[in-house]
Amino acid sequence: MTLSLTPSPPVEPTSDLDAVAELADAHRAILTEIEKKIIGQRKVVDQLLVALFARGHTLFVGVPGLAKTLLISTLAETLNLTFQRIQFTPDLMPSDITGTEVLEEDHTTGRRVFRFIKGPVFANLVLADEINRTPPKTQAALLQSMQEFKVTAGGQTHDLPLPFLVFATQNPIEQEGTYPLPEAQLDRFMFQVDVDYPSESEEEEIVRQQTSDHRPELQRVLSPQRVLQLQELVRRVPVADHVVKYAVALARATRPTSPTAPAFVREAVSWGAGPRASQFLILAAKARAILDGRFAVATEDVAALARPTLQHRLILNYRAEAEGQRAGEIVDKLLTAVTP
């Protein structure tokens, strides 16, 4: 009898409940690693992780210097994912994102052939920095990638590496020379996450850390393959009917023509959230539940993620904009008006 010296592959969890427990442990480990480089911003980090495991693209809105790029690159390093940052500028072309075909000659045969050179979109995590700085034609180059996880160039379709997520940033202050994202593209983003200034104590700690020579080493928590499996796990989380009804009721209440829309929505909103918002609310709630170690979704999970899911899907009318109302504040009022 011969004994094999080949190491056995790691044993996968035998059930979804085991996988949920594993993800809850991994969640704590990921937070520990991220906090080695990121001070504060816990709410932003939590929403980022929910989007990651729910397989949802995310738009981050905040002024420069709030560590948005560092946060995403740190997450990629912790999960051993490939990372690319694309700086969006007015002269950026679609091929600068997706890739281009070049004509090459075989010196032995003299034959000329086109070869596709992959662009920076071929990565697990793509940071579209200042996405509203580039014209709509170039912004649209991301649409197929975000929806189908593919890129078409030269009549051929190329698969993107999985997991694949786009995290985009947008500066809310500088509007000169910007191209607002079309509603169709905004709707592709699961979340709009508002990144605020740190507290005074957090800012002091940031200054201490960033002005020292200390560079913490990060530990790998999950592999890309395991991230994919856990993303599939999110889809298998059961959802009770009353939770689905609550998510749909929230989305429908944002539409001013809906009979369930509150008076403040009819007065301030021109267009509300579409059916994709309800789907994202449930998917995000599923991810939040299993990150917390629960294999069941509660209405509290939906309510906790309503603002980042709905706020960028509301188009306010001129009167509301003139009065300085914000879509996020309307969503907050909806949470008190629409009960589970």
C-alpha cells in the first residue's frame, strides 16, 4: 500500500450554515486588517463589504483626501484581489478603459494579425476615480462591464475576471468641467455611499499614522475563489414575504405617481426608484445578514441600507433643489413614513 504525500485540499464547509459562520469570522478578520490602515469610517467600510458580497457596484461621494482610494486598495490586498485605478479625465477614451487592438506582424511568416491588449478594466476591483470628469461616451464604456462582466472589442467578447466590481468616486463640490452620470448608469450602482469628514480624534490619529514611517503588513483573509462562493451564498439566503413586501413598499413610495407616496415625496421628487432598487435592497439585506452571522433577513437589514440604495435613484424637482433638500434626507423621512 502506497501513501500519497500530496496534501489534501482544504475541506469546504458542509452546509450553508457553516459558510455563514465562516463569513462572520472572516468579516471580523477583514475589519481588523482594514483598520490597520483606515482610521474610522466604519459605516463606509460596512457598506463596502455588503456591496462586495452582494456583488454590487458602489459610488462613493466625498471630497478629496478621505482615503477612498486607500480603502479600496486595502480591501483588494486583504482579499488577494487584483486592483486597478483609472483616473477619469476629459480626454479619456473608451479604449483606455476596455483595451485596444494592435496590429502585429509575425517576422517568420510575414503574416499580420490583430491582438487585443486588455485595458485596466480587467481586474477584480476597478476604481473609477472622479468618474464624472469624463464625457458620457467614455462613462458608457463601463456599462457592459458592470452589467454583463464582459468587454466587447473588435467584434469579439472577452470575459472579465471574477469577482468583478466597480467602485467609483465623485467629488460633490467641484461641478465645473464635470459630466453628471446619466440616470441609467447611476441605476447600475447598488449603493451611493456618502464619505464624510473624520471626527477630531480620528483625524489626529490619521495624522500620527500617515506622518510616521510605520507601514503595517496586511494578512490575506479570503481567496478570490472563496469570495465568489460566498457571493453565491448570498443568493441562497431565504427571505420572508413580509421583508420583500417592505423593500418593495419603500421603493414604490419614492415614486410621486404612486398612491402610496407620502405628500413630501409628491412635493419634492420628479422621478423615483425603479424595480432594480427593490432587488438591490433585498440582495444587500441578505449580505448584511450573513456578514452578521445570520442566515435570515430582517426588516432592520432593509431599513439600514435604504439610504445608500435609494438616494441616487431619486430625481428631485427644481423646487426641492432650490430649497436645498437632499435625496438622502427624503429617504430618511420615508423610513418613518413606511412601516414594515
